[in-house]
Amino acid sequence: MMTAEKKDKEVAGYMPPPPPAGKKVLVSVRGVDKVFVKGDEKVYALSGINLDVYREEYLSIMGPSGSGKSTLFNMIGALDKPTAGEVSVGGVSLPKLRSRELSYFRCKHIGYVFQTYNLIPWLTGLGNVMLPLTFLGVSDSEAKKRATEVMEIVGLGHRLEHTPGEMSGGQQQRVAIARALANDPAIILADEPTANLDQKTGEEIIDLLSELCRNQGVTVITATHDYKMLKASDRIVWIKGGRVDKVEDAEDMNISVGSITVDHY
């Protein structure tokens, strides 16, 4: 985070280039600031953020603790509103939506995966996945049919009637991913999805998200500290001091199993 005095001294930050041939912009972030007031001081969690996210890409947002990556993640996911600037998804301006419109937009177009799974403990896996469909007014029979389909997509067709307490951490995260997929969203936002998993299970979840991106046409955006995520990503956004420090294509980075070379951290 930075103070208002420091922000005033900074020059313009990163600006996205035109999208490559064949790529379409799904998320556009322009001039986004997020300011928190502490006493008489204004602190910028985000300062002049500009970023484009393409349709059907796997994008990882990385940076040290306090860098602003989670705040940016929340802006893209319509979980918070910027103090200034514009965030649009599919041409819809999120800051201009009223509270009820924003809730509907989140439920219809964005699926969320959290590091702590956030499953309802007394519901079965199937029941948890049906929830977002029920919120949209889908009939029980249709919701059950769709929930069963996505549970099968994530490899849990045999665990429909098990509660979270009867599942491993990896299985619970797969249920969370199935729930995020239920409404056929344009975007899946995964916040540290491997943080509570062992290495092998974490790699399985990363592979699953990558597979969904390639085969289901979903744009996947992760906020993560996990360098294993980079190998599955198309691009990596590095956040530093509340600003976009650098955007890299994963194929241009020196990534190998168990190791990575990163120049600026």
C-alpha cells in the first residue's frame, strides 16, 4: 500500500497493449484506485491499475502480501467497488450497478473458488452445487440435473450424496469448483485455491482448473502465492505496491517442475 503523498509523485503505470490476433477482451480495468482512510491519512491499496483479461485465458495474479493482488481480485469479481476508475466485464460497468444488480451479476456470470472451500457442512456435495442455481430461481429438477453434470465434470459423480465432512480437502475443493461452474459462468475466480492442500492434491486442482479453461471455455483468474500455478497460466500479472509491475506470458518464463526463475522478486 502507498500513501497519497507517494502516489502524487509517481508516473503513469502499466497500460495494456492491443489484444493479440484472435483474442477478445472480457475484463477491462482502467485507472482503478482503491483508497482506505486511516485517521487523517489516505492509503492506496490500488493506484492507477490498468489491465485487460482475455476470454478463455488462464490468468494468475501474483505478488507479495500487502501488494494489492487480493484487492484487485475483489474488484474484478464484483466483491468490492473501486474508489475511482472503471471495471467492466463483458462490456458491463460493475461500479455503475446497483446492489441488487451486482448480486445478480455475480451469481449469473462469475464463479468463486476460495481457499477454505466455503461449503455448507450439512448439505451433500450435490446440495452445495445446487445452491447458486436455486438462488437464480432454477427448478429443483433442473438444478439437480445441472449439479450432477458438473460434479461429474470435476470427477465426483460418485460422491453426490456425501457431505463435506466425509470428503478429503481435495474433494471439497472439487465440489467448490463444481459449485462455481454450476451457472455456466464466464469467469471463475480462484482465491488461493491450493493454499490448504498438499502438493500432489494442489497440482490436481491446478490441472482441473486448466482443463476447465481449455475444455469448457471458462476464463480462469487466480490470486495466488503458489508458483505451481504459473505453469498452467497463459499470463501472469505481477502486482507490487498497489500497481501492475509487469505482465508476462508464461511461455516466455523459465518455468520447470519444482523450480522457477523470477527476475524481479
